[in-house]
Amino acid sequence: MNSLNILAGTWNSRPVFSPRHMLCLLLTVYALIEFFPVNYTVSSIGFYAVLAISLAWLMMFPESTLVTRANWEPMLFFGIWLAYALLGYIWAADREMAVDNALLVFRYGGVFVIFDALFREQRILARAHLAMVLILILYVLIAFWEMLTFQHLPSSRYYGVDFYFLPTGPFYNQNNLAAFMLLIMPFMVFLPKLNQRAWLKPAVLIGSVILLVIFTVQGARIAMLAALGMLGFIGAFQSSFWSKISVLLMIILAVFAFIRFSPPNMQLGWKLLQRELNSFSTEAESAHMSSIKIRAQLVNETIDLAGQSAFMGLGGGNFEHYMNTDRQYRTAGIINAHNWFLEILGNYGILILAGFGYLYLRWLALLWSRYRSSYGRDKWLYLAYLWVLLLFIPASALPSSIRWNHHVWIIFAAINAMAHQTNPILRNNNA
């Protein structure tokens, strides 16, 4: 069994439901649990169960190759990160939090390695984007259920709160939902390029409008700006003339239909949009602590704390410990970094931040190279993954912290597999 067969193995085209099929099904169920973290305990139990099964699988097939040319750099990074997280226990002020965060790093690496192995199976990788679109649809359906019924899932901060319509999906707050809808949005946007069915273009246009409406209702301005920027760039530079015309006509027809048949909803949507657009200038001029000023101050506080630790980091999870002093008065009581890169810098220092930055830029460069050298539907799939990686930057700045959301590393595993994929992916498969 070679490196492509570890965990996932070769997908047998015969109808026999083999142990490999069962393992793939198990990992799919576990992935859904991670993407829908309604209960953190359940997802944690699921992780350790899957990890135990995967280790048992490796013992049954000891000839399997765990480290490959495609994953040795991420695995080296996780090894260094975990060792450094454990070393940070020595100087951490809150040592219990340092241990908890070391376990988080271990879980990141475990999730990445398991799904990196799964995505080596080309048929699975060729359909991973469809699974992401399905997850996005489920997120939207939950959001509409919340807005229409004023009910929320048990994982939501608004669970049990009466008459509160802001959608949080399966997450704790609305910013987490906005972040992960934004992150996987490119898979939906590029569907018409991956499959030439005529109904996909209007469906994607409607889906994009729905996501923008949800972002507006949530007040997730970073998501709004990032999504509009992506859609504008794709519309201007990566679509044909007739596509531009047809999209413009559909937008005009949709606006006309709303004005003609549903004026109250049109007025409400316009007021919500005006509220968010006006808030940018209002915050910039306000003497009070705005979200823009808070985020700018968080950058200053993070760099200051990192400097006080000689840029070695404060110890895993200890950023909040040091922020929970008089510093929080300069950030309106906010003690979370609200930015993944700042969070790494504050907790683990410049070494780990440089390691993650290297992986991120390496994936960008490889995906760009694959995009430039590929053709047909493969080209658009590489571009979709490239946009997902680019949108990680604004998405990671939306919630207070994404460190509890381990499914990010499932997405990174798919990105890593795509970045190192040299064979045709979709040319002989349906998208």
C-alpha cells in the first residue's frame, strides 16, 4: 500500500461496502460534527474516537506511508508548534490554559493529518467542494429558521432568549457563522464554472444575494466587504461579457420583483443596508470606542504584549489573561485578539507565526501555480480554493477567536491536497 492508500485507500468502484468505505463514511460523519459544533463534548469524543480508529488502521497496515512529499511541511510545523506549546507551560501565567491550548494544537494536527490522508483519494477530493456547498446550504437554512422563528440551537449564545432573530447557526455567535459562510462561499460561486448546467447561474446569484442579506442582518461588515470584493472581482475579471449582462439583468429583475410584489421586505432590506453602510462613517467620526478603533487598539496591545515576552509568546491561551487587566479599558472590555494571526503572535510568538505564515504563503503560491498551468474545470476548481485561502484572512478576523473551530483544519487539509495535486481532478468527473 503506497502513500495514497493510507486511511482512505483506493476507492473501489465495485458495489462492495469494504472497511475502507466504512472508514470514509465515519470520517464524513465526524467532519459534519466538526462543521456543526452544536455540542463541543460530542465533537471532542468524536475526534478521539476517529483518532483511535485511524491509529488502529495504521497498525493493521504498518507499510502505509504517513509522511509524504505533500504533507511533511505541515507535519513538521505541527510538531514544532506542539513542542513549543508544551514548552510555553514554563513561562505561562495561567498554566492550566497553556495545557488546554497544547491539547488544541494536538487536535489541530490530528484533524489535519487524518483528513490530509482522506483527501489523497482523488474521487473524494474531486467532490469535497460539493460537500462544502451542502454545508453552506445547511448553514443558510438554519439561519432562515432562526430569523423566522426566533429560535436558536443550544450552542447559540441566544438560546432561550425570546424574540431575538440574529442567526448564529450551529455556532456560539453570529460572527462565527458569518466567518464560515464567507470562508466556503467561493465553492458556491464557482459552481457554474465547474458544471455547465443552465440553472446554476441564477441559483448562485440568488445564493450570493441571500448570503449578503444574512451578513447585513448580522451586522458582519467584514464579511459584507470581503464577499462584495470577491464577487466584484470575479464579475469584472473572471466572467464573460454575456455572463456580466445576464447577471445584471437578473439583478434588475430581482429588484423590480421585490419592489413590485414585496415592498415591505425591500424597504427593510434597504434600511438594514443603509444602517451598515452609514455605520462606517459614523464609527470613523465617533469619539466613542468603535469596532474599528477597538481592532486597531487590539493590534497595538498584541504587539506590546508580544514585545514584553521578547516575541516568544505569552503561553498558549494566555493572551486573554494578560488582556484581562487595565488593558481591557483601552479595548472597551474586549480581551480576545479577534484575529487568528494576532492570536498566534500573542500566545506563541514570532516563531510559530512565521511557521504558519510560511505554510499559508506556500499554499497560495502552489495553488496559483496550479491555476496557471491547468485548464478546463480543473482551472476553476484551483481558483475556488485560492479564493477560500484568501478569504481566510477576513474570516479569521470576524469572530473573537477561531481556535475552538477545528473544522478549519479540515479545509486546510483539502487546500494542502489541492496545492500538491498534479493529476487532472475534474476533467473526467462530474462536478
